[in-house]
Amino acid sequence: MKVRKFAVADASFERSPGQDAEIFAGNVIDQRDGGPITIGFGRYAPNQSLEEKLAVDDVMLVLEGKLSVTSEYGTVTAGPGEIVHMPKGQQVTIRSHEQGAVTAYVTYPHWQEAG
């Protein structure tokens, strides 16, 4: 694989699988590229919520807006420039605030194969 860079505009967003919320994911690197991780961008409309048990380790960097992630260990809130790590196996609720959010994410292994 060669060195590459990506912007939000490079992502083709689709509704987050199994969810009805206005939450969209757009992979820019995934299993089709031959590497071990998935890299992409997320887009959350205002005041949306997603609940799931994580099938992968997930690292999320907030680029715009604000998100709160709740697990059995409490709630963390992250804004622009902050990173949230969500370990595999955790039951989480990810909630966007009134301004919505844009994120970048990295998962290991590929979330589309682990679901």
C-alpha cells in the first residue's frame, strides 16, 4: 500500500448499519485495500443516538461538533481535536449534541467483517 491522505469529501457516506438514526459512516480504507484496519469518517446529525456492542476496537477523533459516549464505566464527552477509544466488547451509546458531529475513525479489525 502506498502513502495516501484523505478528506471528508473523499468518503462515500452510508447510514450506519442496523440503525435508523441520522448517523452515517464512510470508509476510505477497508478490507478491500488489503491492510489490517478500517479508516473512515462519520457524520452525526444533531441529537442522534446509536447503541451497540462493539465487535472491534474503535478509535474516534472528533473533527467538528460534540459527542458523548456512555458505557458501563460512565460517560465521556469529546469535542474537536479529542479522541475516544472504545474497546472491543463494550456496550456503548454514542450521542451527538445539538450541533451534530463529524468524526474520523480507525477500527481493528475491519468493522464490516466483524459485524
